[in-house]
Amino acid sequence: MDYRYINHDELAQIIRTGQAGKTYQVVDVRDEDFRGGNIKGAIRAPSEQRTDQSVQDLVTRLDSVPQVIFHCTLSQVRGPKAARIYAEARREKEKQQGVQQRDASATPATGSHEQEEDLETAKEKARTFAPDPYAAAKATVADRAQTRQEVFVLRDGFQNWQGLYRKDADLVENFDPHVWQEYSP
């Protein structure tokens, strides 16, 4: 799997401590059900309007963002599908650029898995080596983004998110309580 699920409290913490478009980006793939509010700072990429070009544009736009979180209303179909398509497009772009992400489940095209793992381990040690033992921990967000981008799907989607955070202006914007009356906690 090229993505993992993230819980509401984890995403709330990311939003509260990060910066949309820099340290994380929420991607809302809801279609006509977008009305009624959204996660603050989310970009809209409706699943009905998705094309190969729009996916490539999104991959390029979010290239340096270390955490990308997809969701729809329930995050059962559209959110996970969008995350998978995005992760596949990103991986393909990286292959074309000659940058291969470390993936323990991947089988190398040539040579043995152990040789590739040893080479990757050596590269990582060389990249992070510093006389200051704390220097590696001080790596910038941009450095981490170049090595690996994490792709997430918000568990239970916006429906549960709005139930938890509808009154928190730091986490929800454009909220219309009339749209969500039947889903109130």
C-alpha cells in the first residue's frame, strides 16, 4: 500500500503545528458534497474532475510537501482511490527522474535486494553523517521531503471530522450547520 490511514486527532495535531502547503497539505476530493464546510487550508481536487493531467499537476504542486492527506466524506472510496492514484503517479515521476524511494516491499529490477538495501543504507549514512551527533536530527523539512513523502487518508472522512471539530475555526472553515444537521454529534 502506498498510503496509510491517519486518525482525526493525528491530523488535528499536524494542522495545529504545521503550515498548509509547506509541512502538510490536505486534499479534499469530494464532489457536489463539498458544500457545508472543509478542513482549513485544504485544496479541492474533485474526484469527478480527475484526469491524468490534473493528477500530474497535483504531484508537481505538492512535490516538496512532506505529508499529503486525502479525504472525502467518509474516506471509504474516493479518498483512498485518490491517495493510491496520487502515490502511483508520484512514484512514476520519481522513477522517471531517477529518484527511487526506499520501499521495503519493492523488488529491485536488477541485483539482489540485499545489495540494493546495503547501497541505500550506505547512501543514507553518508547523507546524514556529521561530526555533530545532533546534526542529522536538525535536517530541514525540505531535506526530509526530498527523501520521502508520506501519503495519508483521513480515517472516517470529513463527516466525522466536522462532528468533532465543527466549532474549531483553526480546523474547519466555511462551515454551514444546516448542511450537517442530521450528522450532528
